[in-house]
Amino acid sequence: MTFSASVNGDEKLRLFVGFSLAESDRERISHWQKSAFVSERIRPVALENLHITVAFLGPTPARELDVIAGLLESAASGVAAMPLELRRYRQTRSVGMLVFDDPTATATRLAGEIQLNLDRLGLFERESRPWLPHVTVCRFRQAPRLHPALPELGAISPSGVAAYHSLLRRDGAQYVVLHSVALGGRC
């Protein structure tokens, strides 16, 4: 997928880079969400928005998207499958997430390479804490202190790496893929 020419180069886009998930993995997570989050105070993340964040760039000039796309193409070249294993459910003040182990460290290396190159370009500032492979599965205004049973996912493997535009909406964010690159021979 490529960037739409309808956005001018000076316009700021709320961008992030993430690993996309195969539709079957997103469907299994979505099915689990329906039983795990039944409270009206909890907003499950929509199936189409489930992903693993690599780097949140924030407001970024649209003209930088071609550079970001090139960086993703280069970093993803030749990357094999990246199996991730579900470890636990974790909550922060405003989100619930499924946290994964990266037994081959392939996802961690690729995320680190992307973050480092975005940092070198001045588009991202690396955090001092290590990258945590996770899928945000719900949002809330006040932490409900949930302890849901984990879904039966088995190993998942991200299907691609993508540049996303985060559009803030009254009913929650909508993520639009602006550029994506397949990983591990998957589409």
C-alpha cells in the first residue's frame, strides 16, 4: 500500500510504526475480547486496529512518509517469520494489553533497527526502557484491575510492518495503513 497524494507535504500526520497481525490472529484476539471485557466502562480495541506498536512518532510532516516507507522496506528485507508467544495480560492506567515473549528475538531486533533508524532521522526518540512486544486490547478511563483468563492463541507471527496514521475520533482512534511491507513470506 502506498501513501495517498491527497495529503500535502506540510500537513502533520499522527504517525506510528507497528507490526500488523494476520487476520486469523486478530479474529482470535477479538473473539476473546468479547468474553473478557463485558463492562460498559471498558472499550475493546476494534479488530481492524489490533497491532504491535514499534514506534509512536506523533505529529509528523506528511513529506516524511516516503523516507519512513523506504526505511521499512529496507529493514524488513529478508526478515523471516517472527513467532511470538503469549506471556501475560498487563494493565496501565488507561489500557489493557496482551504481552508476548520473543523467543527468537527477531521481532525485538527488527523493532530496534527501525527505532534506531527513525531516531537517526530525528523522527523518533528512543526510550531508555526495552521494547515490549504487546497488543493493546482495551482502553478505559479508570483502571478496572482486571485479571482475565488468557486467550488460547498459541504462537502468533506478525504478517507485516506498517506506517499507520492514527485518526482520533469521538468513538475511538481509527488506524489507517499508509505503507506496509510483508514479513516472513506472508501478505
